[in-house]
Amino acid sequence: MGFGRVFLTIFVLALVEVMVLAAVADFIGWPITILMVVVTALLGTALFRSQGLQTWQRLNQRMNQGEMPGRELAEGMMLLLGGAFLITPGFITDALGFALLLPFSRRAMADYLIRKGTLQTFATRGGPGGGAFFYQSRTVYPGGSRPGQSGPGPANDPTHRPGPGERPGVTIEGEADEPDEPRR
């Protein structure tokens, strides 16, 4: 998305937000409208802190188990975006922010994004001469399985080599040594 589209989207959202705020204020009055905006920002801050901490703990747990925390990373991005929406005054951005901060809707959106996208991973692979560094890009399937498979399957195994009919990932292996003499 280019700068022009981003600017236009932000401008239109701000314009609609002001119109909604004015309509609500005409209906219930400005003092109550301002109070509602402040209260939703405070509630959003508390929700952001608690959900962010829980997501951070799950991310660390998955990393300690040697698993890729794809869902937790997607949720973390959504938490940041939801927090930004909630500190922006207005009811539309508050609704978007709460949708991104509430666990059930955020997890559903994260799962959808993971199903539709690709996950790029960096890992190390042990060998006789030490560890080798490799990059792998692959499609992530719900539950770690490819369609038609049950169980973890090869999608979660970084050492899996694709067979016939499987889409190969890009793997770059190598080792690095630091030279004794600097290059000229």
C-alpha cells in the first residue's frame, strides 16, 4: 500500500471519527461523550497490559520449547495496533481496538492470518562441525498439519526435505569463520 493510500485511509477514518463523535455528542452531550472516550482509553490500557503480558508469557514458553511462536507474534502485532487504536479518541477506533485486544476475537484473527500467510523462520541445525544456520519459508497450516494429514506432520519439522508434490522452501546452509587478517 502506497503512501497516498495510507494517507487517504487515515484522513477518511479521522473524518468519519469526528462525525461520529459529533453525532454522539449531539445525542448525549459533550461531557458524557468525553467521559466515555476517556473511560474506554483507560479500560483499553488495562486490557492491553494484561493481554500483552499473557501473550509475552506464551511467546516465551513456546520459544523455550523450541517451537516457532507464530500465533503469539501475530497476536503481539494485533495488541500493538489495538492499543494504538484505543488511545486514539473516538468510538470507531475504540471498537477496532477492543476487537484486537479481546482474546477470542484476536486469536480468531491471528489464526486466520496464519492460515492465509506464510511463516518465515530462522533456526539452527546441529551437525558434526557445529551448528549451521538456515532460512526456511513455508506455508503454515492450522494445527501444524498439511491438508489431508493428521498430527504434527512435516510442516513443523525444520529438517524435513520436501518430497514429490510438496512445495520446497528456500534453504541456505553455511558456516562462517572470522579471518585472522583484516581484508584490505
